[in-house]
Amino acid sequence: MSKSIWPKASSLRVDRSLAAHTAMGLVISAILYIICVSGTLAVFEDELGWWERPNAPKVTETEVTPQLVTNAANAVMEADPDTTHLYLYLPRENWPRLVIGGDDGLYSADAEGNPVGAYETPWNSFLINLHYYLHLPTSIGMIIVAIFGVMMLGMAISGFLAHPKIFRDAFRLKMSGQQRLGQADLHNRISVWTAPFHILVAGTGAVIGLFVVVAFLLAQTSFGGDNRALTEAIFGSEPAPDSTSAPLANIGGAFETMDDVATGHLPFLIVVHDPTTAGQHIEIMAEHSDRLIYSENYAFNAQGAFEGTAGYSDGEAGKQIAYSTYRLHFGDFGGTAMKLTYFFLGILMCVMVATGLNIYFLKQSEKGRPKPRLAAGWSAIVWGAPALMIATLPLAMLGVGEVLLTVVFWIGLIAMTLAGFLNANASGIGVIIRKLAGGLMVLTGVIHGAVFFDALSNSIILASDLGLVLGGLGLAIGPVWRTPSRANKAATPVPAE
């Protein structure tokens, strides 16, 4: 018999690890599940913004010229002459848009650089703020989300320690028979095969979120409490401000110079700091498709002359690693194929979190201590969170803003959870909300396709609407490969029903 690569485990260590794993799961599962669902959708942040406003002018990468960025910059200053920053978001392959603006807001622009209306994507903003901050104040919310990332890493470690045979049974999946064993097999198999992914996602999420805390501690211990000195050490220093009035910087010249200093790298954002002042300077962020860094930042003076880079592509190793966490976290590399891979793995992560608590409720029922109300409340969260994210889509299409979408989501989720708790039928409430979610997906896809029929010629818009309709039909119809027994239906929520 071959020797296992997993070290022999004492029963005491296994029991303690399992207790820790269960305790953490009970404490964090609800919020962690919401973070996982929103993060899975946020992989397509750019595409969702395009889907939400498909009638905005299409501008491709090849249409961006020095004259275009000059026209766009002048238009921003005309609309917002007192702005302290000028932003030009340039087209990318999966986002053929030109968005411009300043402190007073952003505008969609046409291929000549003329603003054609406010750039508003309330649902996309709602989703991103949910995943990043849980709709809390940004600094507090980011830290809380990061803490959940750390706890998810802890759950991964305790889960492996609690199951010494987890690798030996990696190819075992029992979906028939006793429901708890089927749920446990599904949970453990997903945990094994997606472990590199959810450790990567949890780890990078924790790093991003805890940057505020780490930066504060570093500023106190290594920079004498000077936060600006720390920021300059990481991101580079900026020229001293000078508020003396001056003509707008030569943005077109700087953009033209990019062809020489960043050959083969696609600029996607131009920022003018303190425009129309003597201290103004230009920063152009460019994507390095062969690297994981978010961007390399190229600095130019007011005359459009190149002054240097921030060093994210060739500076200190720590700086390069830190600037690579975002793309690793969201799968923003490798094109559409990588995003689809992250989306699929994200769904598996959501299933893993859901089945984890399912196992607990099933085990309690087997011990003669059923918790039907709590189980039904959990079932309402499992299906209610994605259902309400879907329900807010048509509301956003009707013009409802981000604040109201946030209110609808959280009040709706609390109401669904309470309804499940009072109903005390986990399977019943889960099926109802699942079918509701499916119906809303179909309705949203059909309405969006009808309202923006001309946009269906674009493959991304067409694929999104078809995905909503087909995915909604799948949820509404439900699986056809098994029918749980009556006893199992009453015992626990089954997210796969």
C-alpha cells in the first residue's frame, strides 16, 4: 500500500481543527458568501459597465489620437474649470468607450472628444461598492472585507487539518445516499481542487484591504508618522504645487510621446494633476499585457516632455508585487478566457461556502438537535443574495440610483432571511427564491435585449443577454438529475436544488 503524502493526524488535532473550522464558518459564512457572490460578478466589471450603457458612443483604441485627447481635455475644462484633476479614460479591447471628466463627474464622449451625456452605471457602482466595502464607509468597509479574507485563509488551513484524508479522497464524489455525506463530499472536493484559487483570491483581497492598516503602521514606525512620506516612498513623489494660473498642459504632446517611451503598451488613463496651474503635470497609465502589474505610470511635465516612470514594471520587487495584486484578485489578465475561468471558479467558491453551513445543519439534525429556522434563514441568504443582485438590474435600467439600489438589496435580504426564519422550511424557501431569481434573470435579459436591440450586434451584449435568459431558465426549472427525499427536504437547504 502506498504511503500517504499527508502527515498522520492525531484525533485531538483533527477534532480541534474541525471545531475551529466550524466555529469560523458559523461566524463568517453569511457575509463571506455575499462577498464571494459579488466578487464573482465583479470579474466582469468592465463588461457590466458596457452592458449597462450599451447606447454610449463606441470609441476604439485605434481612434484615439493626440488631437482627440486634446479636444477631450479642453471639453472637460470648459465644463469644470475649477477641477483639481482631469481624467481621460481611454478605450480598451473589452471596453470601447471614451469617458472624460473632473471633480464634478464623468461624461461619455464621442470619437471627436465631445461629451454627449453623463457617464452613469449605478448597478456597476452598487456591485463594486458591495464587494469592496459592503456599502460601509470606504476605509472601514475595506478593512472589514480584508479581515474576512484573512479568516477565509484560516478556514482553508483548518479545513485541511480537519480532514487528513482529503487528498486521498480527491476523486471521490458521492451525490446520492445520505444527504450530509453528499454535501460533505461536494464541499471537500471543491475545497481541494480550487484551493490554489481561493487561497490566491483571499490572500490578495486581504493584502488590498489591509493596505490602509499596514500603511498607517508603517508611517508610524518607519516614517515618523508622516503619511505623505510613506506614499511618496511607494508611489513616487509629485512636483510641488503651484497655483499660479497657466495654459492647460500639452496633453496631446505627452500622448504622442508615449509611442516612443512605451512602445507596445496601451495607455488607458490620462490624469492631469492641478490643471491650468503652473504646478500641473501629466500622468499616463499604460497596460503591460505581458505583466501582472496593474499599470506602469509615465510622468510628463506641462510641456508634454517625458520625465520618468513610477517603477511598477522594473522597480523594487516589493513595489512590483504590490501593484500586481489587483489583477491577480480579479483575473484581469489573460483576456476573456481568464475572466470566464475566474467566474467559474468563483461560482464553485460560492457553492463551497454554502455547502459548508449546510453540513453543519444536517449534522445537527442527525444528532437530534435540528435547527429548522436557522437552516431556512441560511437558505434564504444563499438564494436571496444573488436574487436581489439580479432584481436590482432592471431597477437600474429604469433609472434607480446606487443609493436606492443599496437600500433595496439590504432591506430585501433582511426581509427574505426573516421570512425564511419564520417559515422554518429550508428547502421550500430556497426553491421559491431560486425560481424568483431565475424569472428575474429571464425578464431582465429579454427586456434589455428589446430596449437595446441595436446593441445586440455586439457579441458581448448578445452573450450577456443570452446568458441571463439561459441561466434564468436553468434556475427556474431546477436540476433534473435528482429529487431529494421528503426527509432531506425538511432537513436542510440544498443550494443545488
